[in-house]
Amino acid sequence: MPVFKTPFNGYSVRFSPFYESRLAVATAQNFGILGNGRVHVIDLSPSSPVINELIAFDTADGVYDVAWSESHDSVLVAAVADGSMKVYDTALPPQANPVRSLKEHAREVHGLDYNPTRRDSFLSASWDDSVKLWTLDRPASLRTFREHAYCVYSVAWNPKHADVFASASGDCTVRIWDVREPGSTMIIPGHEHEILSCDWNKYDECLIATASVDKSIKIWDVRNYRVPVSALNGHGYAVRKIKFSPHRRNLLVSCSYDMTVCLWDFMVEDALVGRYDHHTEFAVGVDLSVLVDGLMASTGWDELVYVWQQGMDPRTA
Amino acid sequence: MSMRELVTGGTACAVPGSSSSSSSNPLGALANALIGSSSKNQGVLKEIPNNSAAAPHSQFYSHTGDPVAALPGSELDRPFLQSNAQGSEFIRGFRASDANGFADAWDEIQRQPPFDPVAGPAPPVQPSLDGLSQGDKQCIRDRSSIMARHIFSDRSEEFINSQVNALLSSLEIENDIHARGSMPGRFRELEDYWNESQGVMKPVAHPADGWVTEFSQNRIHHGGPDAWARSFEQQHGAGGWASEFEQEQAQLTSADQMRGVNMGNLAAIQQTRMLAHTLSQNGDPKFQVFRGPDQWANEFSAERLQQEPVDDQWVNEFSKLHVDDWAEEFGRQVGEGALGDDWANSYDEFINEQIVAKQRSDASRGVYVFSDMNPYVGHPNPLKEGQDLFRKGLLSEAVLALEAEVMKNPENAEGWRLLGITHAENDDDQQAIAAMMRAQEADPTNLEVLLSLGVSHTNELEQSAALKYLYGWLCHHPKYGTLAPPELTDSLYYADVARLFNEAAQMSPEDADVHIVLGVLYNLSREYDKAIAAFKTALKLKPNDYSLWNKLGATQANSVQSADAILAYQQALDLKPNYVRAWANMGISYANQGMYEESIRYYVRALAMNPKADNAWQYLRISLSCASRNDMVEACDSRNLEADASSFIYGACSHPPFLVAGSGDQNFVHELTHSRSSYGRIVLYI
């Protein structure tokens, strides 16, 4: 299975919604604490197990997250640790990139999510406690959602309801928002510790999963959010990112500071169905391909990006 | 020398390839990694200028003519780390500073292959002498703190801080740089029951709306870590809020009624977040959740000192008790998880009950609920009777009489109107709204009704509904009707309405009503200073309007000028001694200052006059909980006023003269003084 080595520490990896073999990787120098960053757009060549880099964009500060546009196949947005977001177009020559720099957040932008239904807008989650809504054609944000009391780590659009999204924050809550409403519509105080990631189930729009510093992942039904549907334990350290499978209702993948990537089926008694420990440093980014069933990618602070098929060992060539 | 060691606690001093059992300083490993990796990256960094796929130069140097340079934020792009130069600086610096316990780590670095000198065209950065600018240091500190918290989640805050400090020392960053504060773990309990009040997508429990607002309106002056104040200020800039509100207004497309319901819900939610923010900033120990037995004992001693001058029997009783013993017990209880959970759970149940009760009582908002067993039914002239009773201040009786009137004549706008006013003064906004809506149906142009509805909706935090009615007031006013174009009614922007009212005020500055409405409007947008000014102007014109004094007091209290507020309420009560709302508001003011036992007295007084004042029951319950008087909570739930009242009879003091010195319940006293002030503030009704 192909491996890609990045010069900087990996932070996030995302499959392109348009091309099966294309991914974007967000990296940051010195573990994202200080230094530059780089966004790589890489391609899995169909024939050989080699990953090619199509293009890379350098940034002044670490890139914490990256998101592909759902409307243009060559456009991606990068969340930079200096509070700005850079929009890149791989179809344009390097001198023309970044196409746009969106700077409004007062602190690091930690999470991005592009609206898969409406395809015109995206959200940014920042350590300045706010979430902002943007579109590509406007230089300023459309909305600012400021209710969290601490860093917002992650934000996720609901796959079915185009105006609903969730934000996960270090204030130990997940808030559900509707962009049509001025404030959040629900608060789930899901964990006793910071919540680092959240994601909606792609088949049941009422299920949301949260991943926390308390090493657990909890699944919540927003219709009855007092008690989690399920709690998934098994990670040895904080869980950094989770993603529900676009192909299987009950499957979700998570990566953690314990350097493993785990696969879970939350409807099953013994939920842990797969564990990959290919990383030698914190595993901080993971993604599942929408276009290819079972294709997953992960990246970590060990500067490696792995892309593999579920069930196989990521390290085998 | 990798992050793995950070996780496994490997020693920073290990020679590459060997392992050691002791972990000296895991974050030292991070320091090494930072230094080491910078050396690793030398080769790659050199290549970048030649890499044609990207054009890093244009991004880093804002003096180029590139379109990129003109992008906002490009001036903030920092130059490449001159890692090479810095690496050697670090080492030199370290040798000079010494004694951080990193000697071994540094030796290890010496053993590494020497840094490649940067040949070739180096990007022209400005290498400062120590390599790291202030901003960089702040950055490192913030980010490493945040990340350290993720990794060391089960360790104490001190451990995390010491790790981060060690890391920073090795990089020669001073410790006095203010790092990002830690997350507010203490919100947990509160969030629990706030969920109850917001998550349900139905009309929210009425009292929850109310008193939440007060939380939110607690301003920053208590101080707190900078970060919180910053975000709070951003949030509360009046202009910012108004414009955001307008944005939302523009986007709402649903029907008016729906909107009304949603807004009510949302408003509560909005207040909740402000609640959370408020609590985070309120440095006053009373408003912070219990953190640990020691801390609490300290707070408690401070509290005692504050209460010295109050010459109450219970204080004397209390001073005989030992603080330490009690604190121990409390600490033990907390350790067992008993207290916190109980308290949060009981509040959960409480809110649950409220919601259920609410759903049971009203199918939808605005349905007036008649009293049972009304002795005035069949009375020949219940309206006159009602008016007399109202003048005399017997509000509950007046309600009954007026209900009899409107049962007899459902189209009697005056009857409904007076009923509405009576309920409002009796501190029952739900009924007040319901009655006023009927009055409005009977007479859509009645100005007092419209004003009253505007005020009630403001109290209920239903901004769009409030705006609608206040705007209607303007439309139907003979003098100002010209100012108000009727087509605006569909999409009311707060800013427009405020502007129109300001015009009206300029048109006739002698009209107290306009100033009153302005004051209400400013309460909506939380511009309390302006609201206070407006009410004061109105009071100059109408000094005997007791409800106006109450409004002034509520506004002052909502904007945290509680001392002034109490004076204003006193004025109101002097004018109308049976003004239930003012009594309740007094109670709230005291509760907000953490004087729970005082507040309880006021609530009891208010309830004695109107046992149907739902809010007052809830506030009472809250104060009882805060005063740790959980046994009385049950009596409170069953609306058993006698049980409450008798318990609160104690201590002769200068406060409400109606309470007589009597049986001091020592136990109760003991618990009262150990109030856990985990709540924030409660809103006052204008």
C-alpha cells in the first residue's frame, strides 16, 4: 500500500470528492507549534503503489486542516494556524495561488468542512471560540457563530440537512446549529473533557459521534441526547479525529494520539473491528473515501501519509 | 528523540537507540524534537526556493508586487524560521543559562551531525537576535499548552503547566507570557440542565428564559483571564449584536407564529451561551463552581468576613462551628460525587417538571388560563370591583374579579387589558401575555395593550414579537403614526425600530411613553446605559409611576448595578407596597449578589401575596438549593408556603419588617451559610 512522506508533520488528510485517487494533505512544521506549513495534493497512480505529488503549496504557518471544494474539482481550502484560510486552485499556475486568503479568525483555524449538499459554503472552526460560515465568492464570512467557551476543534455539516451542522469544542460540548437560526439549537455536553472531533452518520442524520480527550468516542442521537447511544472505548490516548463511513451505516474510523487508527462498528457489542498501528507518532488525520468503498487514508506526526484498503495492512507494499 | 517519547514518557536524556526507565521530562522531548527536527529539515528547506511547484517567496515577502501580497493577512505571514541559525543560538543560549536539567539533552544534540550551513540563496528574513519574536513565543506557549492538555488529560493542571514551562524554558521563553486559559470544565453541571431548557424544540419553560437573561447580562467588570474577556467583548458589542441579529432576521423565512416560537426557544439558547460566558468571566468566587475543599474553605472564610456587620442571630450561631471540619466533610462528599450530582440532578428534575407542567398547562402560548372557583362570578359589576381591588393593591383578588368580568364580556378590551396589567404586576408574564393578546384582539389599536405586550415579550426574550408590538404602538399612535410606514411590519429590524423611536422622542421630548418604549427597546438590545437614561427621562416626567421605577431597577440590575437597582425597587414599593413583581425583583437582586438567605425572604414575601407567581417559586427553589436547604425544596415543589415561611422566620434584622424574630433553626442556619454559589445571575422583569 502506498506511502507518502511529507517534509513536515502531517495534520489532516482528505480525499477529493471528484477524483478517486486524489487526496489533499495538510502539514505543519515542528508539530504545528511553530514554523511553516504545506498543503500537498497527491495522487495514487493506478498502476504502481507509488503516490505522486501533483502540487504543493507553502504557507507561512502550519496548516491544520484542508477541505476540498464540492463545487469545483480543483479547488481546496486550507486552514492555517495564523488564523487565515487559503483557497487554492490546482488548475491555476503556482504564481496565481493562493487564489484567496480569508483572514478573520483571531486565532488558529483548526477545522474545516465543506457543505456536501449545498456545495457552495464551508465552515471554519477556530481556537478563537468561533465558527464562521464562508462561500468561495465572498471575501468575508457570512455568519459567525460564537457561543463556545473554548477552542472549537472541529465542525461538521449534516449530510442530509443542508443547513445544520455540529461543532466540537474544548469546552466539552458539541453544539448543533442551524444556519438559519441566530444561535445554537442544541448543546450536547458529551464528555468531561475536551471534544476534539465530531461527525454525523451518513445514513442516519440524527446520529452524531464525538471524540474526546477522555479517550472515548460516543455516539449520540440528537433526539435523545441525554444518554449516548454507544460509547466506544479502546484508545489509549485522546482521540483526535473520527469519521463515519460513507458506505456503511455503522462503521466509523478514528485516529488517536496513541498512534493507532481504529475501525468501529457501534451497533456491535464489541465495537472495535479493526486497528491499524502503522504510525510511529501521533495519528492525527484520517479520512474515508466517498468514491471507493473501503479506501482509507491516514496521516500523523511521523510525516507519513498512508492510503490503504480496509482490511489490508497499510504498511505492505 | 521523537514524539513517541512524549507519549511513553521516555526520558529526554536518552542516547538515541537506548532507552531509559526514568522519564525526566517528556516535553523536553518535544523541545529536542523541535530543535532536532529543525536540523533535519535543513535539507528540505534549502530545496524549497527551487521548487517550482510552489512559490513560497511570494507569500512571505509582502513587498513583492504579487496579487498574493495584496491579500488580507499576507502582511502577517511570517518569514521562514531560520532554523539553522536558531539551532546554534539555542545551544549557545542554553550553555549560558544552564541548570534546566537539559544538559544531557543538549549533549545529545551535540552528538548529532553538525548543522548544514545554509548555502545558496537564503530567503531574506529578519533574524532577530534570539531567533524568536514575542509573537512566536506566545504562539509556542499557547499551542503547546493546548496540545499538552490533550495529551496529559488525566493529569492535573499544575503538571501540564510545569511541562509546558519546562518546554518553554528550554526554548528560552519567559514564563510570564500569558497563555491561553484552560477550558472551563466546570460548566458541565450547568450545561446539563440548560440542555433541558433548550434542546426541547417546544416552547421553553418560562422561568428558564427569564433568569437566564440575567446571567448573560452580567458584564465583564469582575475581570478574568484576557481571552475570555476578549471573546465576550466581541460578542457583546451592541453594534455587533444588532447587525448579527439583522442578519438572522433577513434569513428567517418561516411564518410569524413559528418564528415566535423559535425565537423564544432561541432566545433562551442565546442566553444560555451568554450564561456560559458570563460564568467564565465572573471572577467573583461566588459565581464559580466549587473547585475543591480548600478553595471553598477559603472562599467561605472570606464570606464570613463580609458578613460580619450583619447583626443576625444566625451569624453568631454559625461562628461557633468549625470551618475545617465542615470543609472536610464537604470535600468528602464531593469526593464521593454525592453533592455535585445530586444538585445537578435535582435541578434536572426541576427543569423537567417545569417543562412538563408547561406543556400540560398551555397547549400553545397565549392561552389564558382561568382560575377555578372564582367567587366573583355572578357579581353584578366585576369590572368596577376589579378596578377597585387593583387600586387597593390586592392584585390576586383583582385578577379574580377581572376574570369574572371577561368571562361575562369576552369582548371587553378594558377588562382584558386591566387583567393583563394585573398579571404583569403580579409577576406572571405568561398570563399577562395571554390576557393582553385577548385585549389586543378586542381592540387592536389600544396603545397601552401594545406597550404591555411589547414589555412582556421583552421579558420573555422574544425579540421579534416584542419588536412587532412596539412597532405597532408607534403605528397606532396618533402623533407618531406618520413616522411608521406600515409595510415595515413584516420584516422588523431592531435598528430601524430604534431609529424611529428616537425620532419620535425628538419630536416630542415631553412624552414619557416614548421614552418608556425606548427604554424597553434598549433592554432588548442590552444597551443598558441607554435604557437607564431613557427610563430616567421618563421618570422625570412621571415620577409616581411605580412600574416605571421597577423597570428602571430591573434595567440597572440587568446591567449589574445592583445597588442602584435596590434603591429603584424601594421607590417602586414605596409607591405600591403590594407590588409583587418588585418584591420578586428585589429577591433576585439579592440572589444575584449571592445573598441567598435575603433573597429567600423576598421571594417568600412575594409568594405570600401571589402564590401563583411561578417565577418566584422557581427563584425560591434556586435560592434554597444555593443555600443548601434541600429539604425545603420539597415543600417548595409542592407549593407549600407555610412550611417555607415558618422556616424563614428567624433573626430580627433591618430588612423586611414583616419577618419576626422566632425559632432559629440551627441546622438550617448552618446550611444556609454554606451556600454554594454555582449559579450566575437571574434576570429581572421590567
